[in-house]
Amino acid sequence: MRINIAFRVEILRSIKPFREFGFYEELADIVCPPYSDDRFPTLESFESFVNKETRKMGVPHSTIDVFRRNVIGFKAGMDKRDRRYFASGKGRRMMFERNLLPCST
């Protein structure tokens, strides 16, 4: 994740819910690869860093939940064992249902 530029698109897509807040540009500069140091050796360290920073800024939990869902989708696409399944009709349906937001209606 540290060197691969292809992760940049997925990372920016995952932090997209934070665009309406004033710190988005600063957050995007910090988390977008390539990194010159070992800033985020794993995806979990990236996720915990973003969660910690957004909680400090007072971001609502609903926005953090959308970020969490984006990261789950990002992780699912990285798993070699499941790529074929997610490319099938059932897998696409599962990813669609996973991305639905719960509501009270």
C-alpha cells in the first residue's frame, strides 16, 4: 500500500464522504500514496488513523459509517479468493446490498 499508486484511487474513493468538511484536502494529502515513510504499513492502520482524525474533528457517526463501508468494499476487492465471486451476478448483488444504508422506514 505504501508504494503502489493504484491504491490512490481507492483511498480517495473511501474518504469521499468527508468532502463536505473543511479538513478534506489536508486528510487527502496525508493518506494518499506513495509514502516516503512507513506511515500506513497495513490497511487497518490507515482505517484507524482516519477514524481517529475524523473523531477529533467532530464528524458525525453516520459519515464515519459510510467511510467504513467504503473500506470494507475496498478490502473485498483486494482479496484474491473472492475476486471471481464479486465479478459474478451474485457477488455484485451482495456488494450492492452491503452498500445500502439502513433507514427507519
